[in-house]
Amino acid sequence: MRLETERGAISISPDVFTNITGAAATNCYGVKGMAVRSTTDGLVHLLRRESMAKGVKVRFNDDSTVSIELHIIVDNGVNLTAVSRSIMSEVRYIVERITGVKVKNVDVCVDSMVIG
């Protein structure tokens, strides 16, 4: 994403958005981690911290905003609505604060629950 300011241009890599988003989401209560669905066996896998960006999709919109889609695994017994709202709020706040880019929407996809 390229931002124009009065002092020049700033280019922000998509990796910056995915890393910030993944870190913000995994710090929320009830989130076990980021998830990715395997193309070979169709199963959902918990991602390690260094590869959690695979569970995040960032789309740059024409109006200089970003749209974010997260795939997560949550702890068993948590209120999915409350956890999802918390993630949406936290991700929006952190991404906008760190990058200065407006977040248009945050979609949370709960792919699995972990017992224990």
C-alpha cells in the first residue's frame, strides 16, 4: 500500500499488515492461534507464531482502506460472539494506530475449537 503525505510517499508491505493483525488477534482472550486449512487433506492446522500470517488475508481497497479476514482457532467454552467482537475491535485499533491506514472491515472466521 502506498500512502501520499505532504512530505512524500510511504510504502507499507502487505506482510506488515498480516504480522500486526496476527499478533493483535492472538493476544485476545480465548484465541488459541491462527489457522490454515490444508489443501491436501482439508484439515485445519494451528499455525506457529512465525507462520501465523498464513491465517490472515489483507485486501487493499480503492478508497485507501484495508479489509482483513482472519482464520482462528479458539479455546473450547468461550463465547464466540464476544471473542469475535473483541478481535474485530482490537485488530482495527492496533492496525489503524500502527500504520495510520483506516480499516474498512475485519472478518473473523472461527475454523476450529481446541479442548483443554
